[in-house]
Amino acid sequence: MENPQPGLAPPVPTLEHLYGKGRTMLLPALLEAQREFGHISQQSATAIGEALGVPLAEIYGVIEFYDLLSTASAARHVIRFCDGILCEHAGGG
């Protein structure tokens, strides 16, 4: 879904396709918003929280925990580097 008015906050993701409420659908909803808009806006986080019945503080806790989720727009190309033990063991690093 494209933003019809550039420069304004992206629209809130549509949540009709999500079944159920609560924490079990939180990560899929956040990933969908991230995929659709490139980041998770405050509007999106609020709408997801209201739709799923999850507090906004918990939503931001999940966003901060997962490196692939972001509240800021990313560049066109993102390079990720893993320097963990598992990546090093697999030949990275």
C-alpha cells in the first residue's frame, strides 16, 4: 500500500486478515506492518495494540527486542552483519 500523501505518516495497516487477539498475533502483525510500510509508525503500533488488546509499552518492547523491526525508515539497501558465535561457527565473521 503506497502512501497517497508523501511526507505524511504512513497509513495504519489493515488488520482484518488477522484472526484472534492478544500476544500470539503481535509479532505477525508487526512484521506485516514492517513489510508493508518499511517501518512501524506510532500510528501502526497504536492500531495494532488496539486491535489485539496489547498495551503499547509491550508492543515497543517487542520492536526493541527484534533487530529486524524498526520505528524509523530504513535506507533502500540494508547490510546486516552478524558477529555472534553461531555466525562465526557457520563461517561468518
